[in-house]
Amino acid sequence: MNPRTVRLLLVISAFVVGLILCFSVVLLVTGRGPAPIAAPAAIGGPFKLTDQNGQTITDGDLKGHPFLVFFGFTNCPEVCPTALFDISEIFTALGSDADKINALFITVDPERDTPAKLKDYLSSFNPRLKGVGGDADALAAVAKAYRVYYKKVPLKDGDYTMDHTAIVYLMDKTGAFVAPFSLKRRPEEAAADLRRYF
């Protein structure tokens, strides 16, 4: 390669490097750098509620095992019992591994869902399911931490129902949110998915 070609390549290389450096400085100064990596959604957090046996339960009691969380209410006509039945079926599919996971049914209807009512309601499902409640403020705080929407909806006969988010949350053994957990599959498939978090 002749000296003139080498000089030309060096000039072009220096120009390209200078252009890249200049562009990088402009991006840094204007704050238009690459988009930050998305952090996991802040879902979940500390809570202190009462289970169906009248015992206090906290988020700390669940750590060490992955757990499922579902918000609903005992007067729910279809969505809640269906979800709880599906979770019960997953516990059955887990067999001897069922003690390696927890599941919480958190009421959004503190007015009606006393510990006794929760206990009676859950007697139709797998005994590993825990029903939890508390006063209105405590439940509102937990719902906010899980980004759950719920609202009391009056009915024509003077009674009421509850409108609410119907997502099953999968939390890992540290209590961190993993993802919404799909119940729309065979219990054996859902059980195999859960085993990955033991």
C-alpha cells in the first residue's frame, strides 16, 4: 500500500472516530442516551393481615417459598371460585411438592368476609389455600401495593357486589413479583411452571 493511501485511510479513520466521539458527547449532554433497562414492576410488598383461623399473617411468613396471590371475595359468582378451583387442582398436580408453595386469597370485601366466612368458603377448596382479610385500610394498602383495582357496586335490591382485578400474581421465594400466573392451561403444566421457582 502506498504512503498516500495510508495517509488517506488514517485521515478518514480519525474523522470517523472524531464524529463518533462528538455524537456521544452530544447525546450525554442532551440526556438522549440509550433507554434505561426496564426494572421489574414494583408489585407486592409488606403486609399484615388476618387469616381464616384468626391468626396474623405477614409477607415475612411466606418468604422462603414461592406463592400465588389472588384478590376476590366470597360472594363472587364465578371468577373467584373458578380461580380457586384451578389453584386447588394445581396443588393436587404438585403432589408431594405442594408444601413448597403457598397461595393466598385476599378478600376485597372486608365488610362481609370475616375470618369465619373465609374459613367456611375455603372449605370447598384445597386446604393449602389461605384466606386473608383485615380492616378496610389494611386491605386498601395491600391492594395498592399489588396494583389491584376494586370497587363496591350497589345492586338494585339494596345488596352489593365487588368489581375487582382478577389476576393471579406469582411471587418468588423472596416475595418479589415474577409475573401474572396463567390458570388457562392443564394443572400439570402450571405445576411444572411453579417447580422452576422452588
